[in-house]
Amino acid sequence: MDSPKVYWLDREGKRQSYSVVPPGVGIEQPTFKGHPWLVANPAGECLDIYLPGEAQERAIITNNGAR
């Protein structure tokens, strides 16, 4: 299985490549309000978008190998 890609969405909503999540691994990304994140499959299709709330938060993204 190819690894999902993580993007930060800039103020214009454009994807800024940030990391790749290897199989069996997770990443923890500290983030703030106004800093949305997008997780995409290797083809670039959106799997999920994370929109942080008011406080400093963390997004935890895992790759368990599920399809």
C-alpha cells in the first residue's frame, strides 16, 4: 500500500506538501486555529480535512494499512 500524504492548506486553500505517513506509523502535528490540514491518498484524492478549533491542538494521523 502506498502511503497517504499530508498537506497544510495555505491561506489561498492551496496544498503545501508537508509529510508522508509510512505504513504502520503515525504522525503527530501540532497546529493552531486557521491552519487546516488535508490528508490525501497517493492519487491526490482527499481522505480527510482537519480544521483545528480555538486552542492549540494536535492532529494525529496514522497509517494502519487499511484500504
